[in-house]
Amino acid sequence: RERFLEATILYPEHDQARALLAWSDYYLGDYRGAVVGFKASLQRQPTWEGLYNGLGWSRLRLGRYHLAVAAFRPALERNPEYLDALHGLGSALLELGDYEGALEPLEKALRGSRRFIGEEPPEAGPLRAKVAWTLYYLERYREALAMFIRASLGMPDSYQLHAGMGWCYIKLGQKKDARAAFERALRLKPDDDAIREGLRQASL
């Protein structure tokens, strides 16, 4: 970050350094600083889709979901196959409760992240989890369950995924399986009230 800051001071026209400075702020957790940096960069380079993507993710981390959507959309207008922006757009819409709108970009990002050979990239697991929760909220419980199970193979220590399976099993009337899923989740997160409630419902 210090080197990029120095570069922007010495070479004010160095737009790549300015963009990388904004990304450095983002990865250091200074999301407000990143927003300022990306917006300043966009004033000079309004056609760079990566700047809109960075602005979207920074706003997403700040909980400004509507503004995040407004940033991801121009990134995708310039590059409809931009996987990171698809992931971001779907994530923001999921946070806003727009499950119908979130599903398509999340599924498209997940398809794009898959490889024909070799290990999956690290972003595939969290993406699959988001698709699973989106399907759950759309009341597509069997599809959601299959996605939760698939996601848990790559992230076996995620209590959220086991809890998601439990809620799907409850909706499908499979209480024995629901209890087993919630018990797995509770072993991973013993103090979670939502999991305890799920286990209680599964035991009725």
C-alpha cells in the first residue's frame, strides 16, 4: 500500500497504481478508504470494469447493498462474464432478500468457477453455499439440500452448511435426518441458538 501511495504522489497520471492502491485498502479492511479510492479512479477511467467491481465489493463489506448492486451492474455491462462481479451482485441481492434476482448471477459465477480437471478454486465452496441458501429461501428444498451436501464435502467444518441441511430436512419432513444434521452443526457451534431451535423442532 505504501509503495502504491508513493507512486500516485510521484506520478499522478499512473491510474493503475491508483487502482491498486484502492485494492490494497480493500484487502487491508479499510473499505471506506477503498470506496474513496475506487471512485477517484473511476473519475479518470470510467470504462475499467474492475474499478466498478472493487467499488461494489467495498460497498458490500460496508453493508451498503443497494449501492453495491449499483456498482456491480456497470461492471457486468462492460463484461457479462466477469465472475467476481457476478458473485458480488448475487451476494448483494441475497443480502437484500431478492432471492429470485440473486440466483442467476450466483449460479453463473459457480458454473464459471468450476474446472474440468484439478481442484476447485477456493471461491467455489462459499459460492455453492450461497446458492444453497438462495434455493432454500425460494422453497426449492430438495435442490437446496443437494447443494448444501455438495458444499459440505469441501467445507466439512462449516456449521452453517450442516444447519442448512437440517432446515431442508425439516421442510421435507425428514426429522431423523434433520436431528443428525443439527447435532453435527451443534458440535461445531455449541452456543448457536438457531441451531438449538432447529434441533428442538426436529425433535418434536
